[in-house]
Amino acid sequence: MDEAKGAADDLVEAVTERAVEILSLPLEEREDRYHELREVHLTAALATGVAAPMAGALSANLEQWIRKAVRVIGASAVAGGETA
């Protein structure tokens, strides 16, 4: 597996794990968790030397990917007879 594919696979796995975690929370706690994750991602990006504007964009994009994964996984669960 080449390095780019491995990195992409790792990113998808991390987003999926965060989405599953958020789905396990009560609805009223989910927005707070999104905010916490956005701050964690921003801090991590800044700590690795990413410029502030790029770190903010990266953090926002990760949040959107996680939100989309929550919707997709939640919809799949509901279609399968589970509650999300």
C-alpha cells in the first residue's frame, strides 16, 4: 500500500471512529463534542507547525467530515432498524 493511500485510510478510520463516538452520545451532548473535537484538531494542527488560517480550515473541514459521517452512519443504522 502506498503512503498516500495509507494516510487516506487512516483519516477515514479516524473520522468514522469519531462519528461512532458521537452517535453513542445523547443528542443534547453532541454539539459540545463537535466543539471539543474542533478545538483538539486545531490545537494539534498548530502544534505541528501548520499556519493558523490553514489549521482553522483543516479543523473546520474535519468537523464537517465527521458530521457527514454521523449522518451516513446514523441513516444506515435507522434503515437497519437501529436507533441513532
